[in-house]
Amino acid sequence: MKSTQPLYLSLYEKLKKQIIEGLYHSNDKFPSKRQLSEHLSMSHTTIEHAYQLLLDEGFIYSKPRSGYYVSDIESLPVVNTESYHDYMGNEINEETYNNDGPQYAFNLAEIDSESFPMHIFRKYAKDVFEDDQLDLLQRGEVQGVYALRQQIAHYLFNSRGVTCHPNQIIIGSSTSQLLDMITNLLKHEKFIIEKPSYPPIKHVLDKKNMNYLQVPVDKNGIQIQPILNSQNNVLYITPSHQFPTGHVTNLKKRTQLIQWAQKDTHRYIIEDDYDSEFRYFGKPIPALQSLDTKGKVIYISTFSKSLFPSCRIAYIVLPEKVMNTYKQRRFKEGNTVPVHLQHMVARFMSSGSFERHLNKMRRIYRDKLNYILKKLAQYSEQLKIEGALTGMHFTLTVMNGLSVPQCLEKAKKNNLKLELYNYEDKPSIYPKFILGFGGIKQDELEDHVNALINSLIIK
């Protein structure tokens, strides 16, 4: 039987019970809203409402730029008899309240898996294991399989203008892991990140209690003057498709950033080029690293969008000076990507299959995006679209007077899951959502867009 109680109230009561029963002590750090959202597979809105109730009633308190902490509640009585183990044995998730889940969703970080050439990739998997390669049984090179690093260097030069040697490349299992490595190499430096920012960098810096400054992003990319005024010396940016705004850093700002970095030997730019393969309108903009002549840009990217999310292969290109620092480290973390998978991807790339796959996917994603934009264009007075020039997501602001609760309630009636744009300190007066379109099947796209229109448009 489905619960009639709102999900956020149920979550609030469960969290309150945990605090009362002593599972958290006074001043313990409480899970962040994002952590809990990912762990329980709940929307950010649900977590937000539950935390607000806990804040209002004094069970938790917040510290600026730090997070949430448990209040001193030692004198409170235990008011719940349900045990913690009962709760953990049956974790709350939105499926508990709706076994089918929303029928429609514009999820981030999803790809069009039906269009992936599985038969070709399977061939390279078979080839790798049929060859008498005893090296597959070993740990592999710390920086990653050389054949894959060679293919990545070749691909980056031809597609992004990045000039590098395979020996400058380090392969890892995720952006977060590689950012953790970079911050270890630059552990005495002070960072600058975008505001709003791509979550992995903020998580890594917060976890390590590293100093950083957040600089606002406008429609042409990160603001330059705050960087020039700051004493911080390592800048992390997503210039090709800023996350989450979708804005693209223009050439003037790119040149200014390179000039800033080159004026001090301790300054570096970390360029996260996470979904640069997919640009649909206008001429592709080369990577920021392609403008660098003095080894000031650390380039990072991933195969999560260009291949598939479970591939778990990311990579960094280190300038010579930073690479020397890496080589001098006594302890180097072993490579975390399976050797056989690296060989499979290397063969996929060397055969030309990767480039053909990207060309095909650009067309597919462009067609999906064009369809969505064309359908929404007739409601331009009610909806504001931003960040749709490139990448696999864009933002949508509702300008017709509907409130966030009204939008979410209408979305629920239309069986639609919406992701609130929760990347700013102060929410906009207008409801704002972030929409991914990569994972929507072509034959389901019309129904998804109709559900979106019916949820956000006043007719």
C-alpha cells in the first residue's frame, strides 16, 4: 500500500528519529543535501524540504561554506519506537511511494545507449581476450596503458587542438579521482572555481579543507576582474560548456585567462572539457589548452558522455612542470581502470570507430535538441532557455508566474520528473530547472516534451 504522507515529511521524521536516538551527537557534521540525494535516490527538492523542517525545529544548524551540523538535543526524549535497523533495512527511495517511478524525465548524465555500436565494441573485447596477452593479468602501467594514452593524444590534437605527448597523460576512473590527484600535486596552492560550479571540484576541495574563491559566471564565461584581484593562483573552469549554466567562455576571456596564468610561475588553469565533443551550432571552439604555449593548463576530460557512463575512464594532460612533480612523488596510486577495458577502448579509437561513433551521436543529439527547442520556441514569452549551444543539458527558467511548488505539482500530475536548478546560494524568483536530453529515446521524445509543456506552460 502506498503511503499518503508526502515523501519529504517521511524523510524528515526518519532523520529526526536518528538524531533523537543518538545516532548523531551534538555538533556532528550532517550529510550534505547532495550526498543524501544521491544515496537515497531522492530529488533535491525532497531533501531541501526535509532539511528545512529540521532547521526550523532546531534539530540541525548550518555553517556558511561548511554545511549542516547536529544541534545540542541531549535533553530531548525518544519519541519513536521504530528501530534504526528497520529503517536501514528498508531504505526510503521514491520507488517506495511510486513503484513505477515517473514515466518521463530529463535526466542528466545519461546517453542514448540504444545508438551505441555494441556489436563493434564487442568485437574489440573479443579480440583483446583472444590475443595471447599475459599483460592483461598484470596491474598495468601506473599512468595507464600506453596504447590508450597514445590514441587519446592523437584524438585530442585532431579534435580539440590539444598538443601533448602520451607520457603527459594519466588515466583514471573518474573526474573526481583525477581532481583528487591534481589537488595533491598542488596541495599548497589556493584555488579559484566558478560560481555556480561543477560539483566534483567543490567536493574535493571541501573534503580536503583547501582554500578556494568562487567567482561568478556570466553569459560569456567566468568573470575576469575577481580573478585579477585575487591572490589565489589555481583556476578550475569548464569553458566549453560551463556546468551547470551551459555558457561558453568566449575567445577574449580565454586569452585573458591564459595571459593571467602566464604572468606567475605558480599559476595554473585546470580546464575540464567534460562534454566538449557535442557542439551543435556554430564553429567548434578549440580547447583552452590549445592557446597555451608555456605549460600553464592542466587538461581533464572523460569518456562518460562520448562512450558510456559505466566505462569509467577519465584522463588528465599534465604540463611538464606538474608532471615532474608527479614523477617525484614516492607513492603513486595504482591505476584503477581495468587493463582489458583500456585495450578495448584503444582499439575502438585506433580503428576509427570512435570518431564515426562521435559523428553519429552529434547528429542524434543535435536532432533531439532541435526538436525540443522548436517545440518550446512557441512559448518563448513563458520560458527562457540558456546553455543550449553545446553539451547534453540546458537550463529552463519559467517566467509566467508559476511557483516552484506549482511547477512540481503539475509535473507530478503529468508523470514527469523535473530537476530543480539548485546551484545558487539564493534561489531565483523564477522557477529554474536543468534538463538533460541525451538519454531520452527518439520515439519517446515527443511525449517527454509534451509532458514538459503541460507542466510548465499556462495555456
